[in-house]
Amino acid sequence: RGRRCACASAAPQGGSGRAGEGAASSGSAMACAAVAKGGGSSFSDRHARLLLAQINRLRAGQSFCDVRLEVGPEAFPVHRLVLAASSPYFAALFAGGMKESGRDVVRIAGVEADTFHTLLDFIYTGRVVSIGEHNVQELIVAADMLQLTEVVELCCEFLKGQIDPLNCIGLFQFSEQIACHDLMEFTESYIHAHFLEVQSGEEFLALTKEQLIKILRSEDLSIEDEYQVFIAAMQWILKDVGKRKKYVVEVLEPVRFPLLPAQRLLKYIESIPDFSLRVALQTLLKEYCEVCKSPKENKVSSFLQASKGRPRRKARKYLYAVGGYTRLQGGRWSDSRALSCVERFDTFSHYWTTVSSLHQARSGLGVAVVGGMVYAIGGEKDSMIFDCTECYDPVTKQWTTVASMNYPRCGLGVCTCYGTIYALGGWVGAEIGNTIERFDPEENSWDVVGSMAVPRYCFGCCEMQGLIYVVGGIGNEGVELCSVEVYDPISKRWSELAPMGTRRAYLGVAALNDCIYAVGGWNESQDALASVERYSFEEEKWVEVASMKIPRAGVCVVAVNGFLYASGGRAPSHDFAAPVTSDSVEVYNPHMDSWTEIANMITSRCEGGVAVL
């Protein structure tokens, strides 16, 4: 007639039968019946919960308890079997041949009574009633000692939820202290991802030398440039310069000095008040500069390892080449074609890929980044000038239309300042625009906020330390300009800088290492330019630096990780032939004062825009 379910003959609690059978429920009997019917195997979570609850009731009534654990001033009657099954620590204590295995009373040291009570409740119920800031450290230490892995994991999850830039160093040190590798890895990753916020806190300065070096060596530091790593290391040394300056070589070893401009380092070193530290740093800098000049003779120098010549993995950025126009070899002047295509360049792998195209093909546009989004603004196609703006989200990888400017503009200047986008000047149809508009991404609106001191179009524009710099371009007389002006968005006032040595329109402009660079461009007498000028605020003048390898008018220029990237543009025209657009890209190293060609873009383009994310 089939097998008989063992649960069906179980005696009720308190009656005859095997111990514990009375705790079986009708649900368990049904489960067993199902097993009997199907001939397979199954598991009842409900049975396990009821069994654990019954064992806990036995503990509460001190039934069948066979050992008493003394913790501090309190004693806890427990079951050896239950504790040994829950924890390798207790399994070894009760069944590992230790002297405690035969005792009726065992003292547990290193744990507070209330903490042990919480852990004992977990063993018998599978629940931790309360984990909070008041007890989490004691719980995780005790749980780790007693080898209660689940409680350690619960405490780790709680601590992960509490982490912030102000306490992450303390949590990192705590995880090291208790050798909790999961929490250690999590806090390390958090420190790397929030390095710029973390390094400005007091906890960062309390790191041990070994902990600091470990962090500074990471490829995953989220930084804008390597100079921030150098400053973080120096802040740690200067916190206790008397005791820490002897570690200067060790602490600075992880810094990637080939990515740092020597002049900027020298300026910082000269400001250090401690004489012996200043001398040590000057010696290091001198050695570094000598190695850079003749690297073949200094192959063993740690400062010039191959890995130190490239940005850290999380410091790498993506360049977006947006729009512009293209014209192939042999094409006529009228054969230029406005582009909607967008390409992305990985500054680490030096590889170009295509991403979603603009809705509207356009050249002579402005491009800016704010809030992690790329904005394409204005521009023109087939003599139609646009006021429309598009926004690219790198997460969804899609362009969307946002509010339009008050005036259509091409050849405008665009930059981000104080979390908003400024659009300046440009060609507005029949004349040069003399207004300034500001876009608020939160309000999704453009407002006219000022006027140009000198109306111009096809000029270079960049922001540095809250000021907007307008460089070159074409003025009302139709002549290329060499003048440079500075706009303060707060006071809405203009001031002048020294003029460039060369008149330039269709140039690229970028700020790098507290200097402004004017790259390439065009003027009527020289055609497309390869020359580059740098403005030094200390010297208050423009000086020529190394020229690009090829002339570029309508070039896009951007500063990334201590380098300048110049992409696209057009070559000089010969015999009145239409100039060809370029797909080549060059990188300028300000320390070596040299340009290097890197991977070409997929599409040649001129008068486009470039953004960095």
C-alpha cells in the first residue's frame, strides 16, 4: 500500500516517541507525504524554522543544556551540539580534545556579556535583533573571534551602508585591524573612488605610512590629474613634518612624475618652509629632470617606469569629437558636408569608437560639459544658423533636445563656469553677436546675461578659476584678432590680457597647468597655422612653444591629464584649391615641450567641438 510517512506516527510533545518528533507540524507531514508519493527528496524551510524555534525554547527553559558559558559576570546555559554546529570555534572547543571539552562550566574571554547575548540569540534564532552604530564594532570583532561568518557579513553590510568620505579611512583601518577582507576591499574601493574628497579630511592625515603608500599606488584613484596625488602625499608629510620628512622618498615613490610639469613642482617646493625637506625635494626634482633629459642612461630609475608614464586607469578620460564639417581630397569649396556623427576617444587605450549621432548635423558649434552631460550648442549647416541645443547622456548613450538659445549662433565661444554654460559672441546671421547667454541645466533655460567687450566670432574660449578667457577670432573689421579679454561672470566686467604674438582665428584654446594655450588657427597672411603660444600669468606675456607637426585651422583643443589634445582641423589651401579636413590627432607634453601624433579619428572634421568626460 506504499510507504508509511514517519511523521504520521510521531508522538505529540511530552508523549512517547523520539525526542523532537512532537515539534513536527501537519505541514511537515504533508511535505513528507509528498516525498513518499513522488519517491524523490525535498526540504521544508518551515520545518527548519520550527525546529530552531523549539531548540531556542528549550534553551530558555534550560532544558537539556549541558554546559554553562561564563562571559564577564553572566552565565549562559547552552547546548554543546547547537553551538558546535553553528561555529567552528565552538566545535573545536567542545570536540577538539581541548581541556574545556569535558567541563560543565567554560569561561569565554574577550567578549562583553551583552555582545555575547546578541550572538547567542543569533545562534538559536538566525536573527540579529539590532545592529547599530552603538554595537556594530563589538559585534563584528566578537563574531569574527567566534567564527560566526553570517554575523560578520551582516555587520559588514551595515558598515558599508554607513560609509562616507569622513569615516572611510577609519573603517579601512578597522577592517585591517580585524583582518576582515571583504570590508577592507570595499573601503579601499570607496577611498579610491572618492579620493579627492577623502584626501582633504583629517582621517587621511592619520594614515600609517604603509597604508598611505598602498592607497597612492592604486591604479583606481579617481583623479583629475597626477598633481593631486603629489599634493595628497605632501599634505600627509607636512602634517608632522618633523617625524615624516624622512619618508619623503618612499611616500613619493607612487607618484607618476612624468605626468607632472617640472615648473609647477618647483614652484610648490619653493613654498615649503622646512629647509631640509625643501632640499630633499629639490634633489629629487633635479634627479627626475636629469632622467627625463636622458632616459636611456637612467633605465633603472623608478620615476620613469613605463607604467608611470601613463595616467591611472580611473584617471583616464574620454574625448568626444562632436560635429564639424568634412571635405575630402579634391573636393570643391562647396563640397564640405556638415557632420552629425560623434566619436569617442579613450585616452588610455588610444582607440576611437563611434557613439550616437547628433539629431542635427552642424559645424561651427560650441560644446561644453556640465553635470556629466555633453552639450552641443548652436552651429550652422548650409548657411542655416542654429539656436538649438542638444544634450548627450553617456549612461543612456542618447542625445536629447533641450532649451534653445535666444539667438542663433555659429563660430561662438562656449565654456562651463559655476555649473552653468556660457555662450559668447559668434556669428548671428548678418552681423557678429555681441551678447552673452547663460544656460542653467536645472532650469533648462537660456538667459542673456551680458555683452561682449569686443564682438568677435571663430575665437577660442576657456574657463580658469572662475574667469572666462576669450582669445583671438575675427572682429567687426573682418580682420583676425590677437587680443585677449577676460570676463568675470560675477561682476560681469571685462579686462584685458597681453595680446598674442600672432593674429589667430579658428584656433583652439585650453587651460593647462595655470597657463592658457592658443593652438593653431588661421590668418589671411599665413593661412592655417601650426604655431602654439602659451600665456604665463607669472610673466604676464605670451611665448611661443613647440609647434604642431601640421598646420590646423578649425582645430579642436582640450586639456586632459596634464596634456593637450589637438584634433582635426584643415590644412592650408594651395592654388585656391579647397583645403582638406584632417582626421589626425596630436598630443602636447608641456614638460617635454613636444607634440606626438596618436590614433586618427574615424572621420576627418574641422570646426567641430570637443568634450571630456
